[in-house]
Amino acid sequence: MELIILGSGGSQPIPRPCCQCKICKEARKRGAPFSRLGPAMFIKGINALFDTPEEIAVELNNFNVKSVDHIFYTHWHPDHTAGMRLFEQLSIDWLRHSIGKGAATKKTPVYANKIVWEELDAIKNKFSGYFEYKASMGVIERKVLADKPIRIGNINITGIFRSAEMASDNVLVYVLEEGRKKTIYAPCDSKPFPDNSKLYGADVLIIWCPFFEGPLKEGFVIEPESPLREELFSMEEIISIIEKYKPKQTILTHIEEAWGKSYDDLKNLERSYRKYNLKFAFDGMKVKI
């Protein structure tokens, strides 16, 4: 199994538009890995894409992805779905349409479970729900995940549901298994981390980057009583997850511009967590399992 982190950023890209902070200036000057686009991952071989951030077309072109054959969604948030025009970009041929042939040349399967689909369907245009409209155009095929894994090529893919009863939003954490190799993809809003036997003993855990103690962007400090501490992981909580679920390697992604950390800063932080085999994602990071 070979994965590519197409985008390692969070709800704001790095550089953030118009921002003149040190981190954003450096990212404009030096590009990746100092710059970061929206959160997305791609599985080579089966050409499976996880989430469609606003910049997904740029990400796919940046890393020369030649085909997207499956799309999986973790949740409805705009930084994971706002690039939905990708469906048309993969399929629509208006010149073909102009001579009386169908505009759609490809129907891409799109996966989520029933509850996440309900939330995706709440994203609407003037005609209907966005996904319903795209299905009617023939550019996507809606697929509803159940508790059992689906098999694509040699890879079993299971969506582990994290209910909003436990947190602010409904989220799917994905388990990817090829033979004895296992990857967990939990890039955002995965607190509290679901307690499921399939999440133990992964070769790679890709998980939501925590906030950091100490000064963040422009000297901001998250105070002890801040609600952010309830919503976001701390580094201590990430370490607790590693110690409990025992992945062989952990990669932190969805890295927020607000944390005020450059690529060099994060590489220095990695040295502090060598015993946990912990790394920070970057755009174009390749992971072979």
C-alpha cells in the first residue's frame, strides 16, 4: 500500500491569503514543504481519494495523479468538501455535449455512511442537494458504507463511525487493510478517538494534529480555560492514543496556519518525540506500508 498526503494543511492554507506573518511569507517564498494546502490523501494503485478540499485540483496536478477512481468522505466540513467541482472536472466534456452526446464521460463512486451522507446532502445549490444534483448529471455514483469493509483491489476499507453524540460533528475514521498491513486515517475532528478493536496495532496512524502549548501565531497562548482544549487534541492526548493503540508510526496532519509553526519548527519538534516514531505530514509526503 502506497499513500500520498496530497494536502497537509488545516482549515486555513499556508500561506493564508493576504497574511503577512513570518510563516506565511516563508511559505510563499519557499513553497512545499513550507506551504500547505487543504487536507486530502490518495491511495496509489486503487486511485482512491479521501476528501476534496478547495485546492484539490491543484493538489492532484502537483503530484501528477493520473486518475481518481473512488472518493471517500470523512465529514461535511468545507475544508474537506468545498472542492466538489472535482466531480465535473474529472468527467464533464461540454464539447461532446454540444454535438448531442452526454456531457459526462465518467461516473466516480463516492462513499460515506448513511449519517455522513445525510450531512453531505445538506450542502445545497438552487436545484437540490449538491451530491444529488451531481448524481443526476451522471458524474458520481453514491455509495453507502455499512459496518463491514468494502474491498477495492487488494485493499479492504472500513469506515469507523464517530458519532456526534460524543463530539461536535459526525465523522468517519477510515481503516485501510492490505494483507497484514493496516493504516488508520483520522485527519480531522477525531476527538474523542473512537474505541474500536480495528484501530489497534496499525502500521501507520494518520491523525489530526494537536494544538501546541506556548506561543502560537503572533504570540497567542491557549489559556487553561479555553474551549479549544475541549475541542482539539493536546500533544499529551496524542501520546496517550499512541500508547493505547500502539501504531508503529504516527503522522500528524491537518496542520493549522494558526499554530505558527514552519516546516523547520515541526522537524525540530519531531526530535522530541523520536521514541513514539512520530512525524508531521507535508504536502507530497509518500508513505509506503
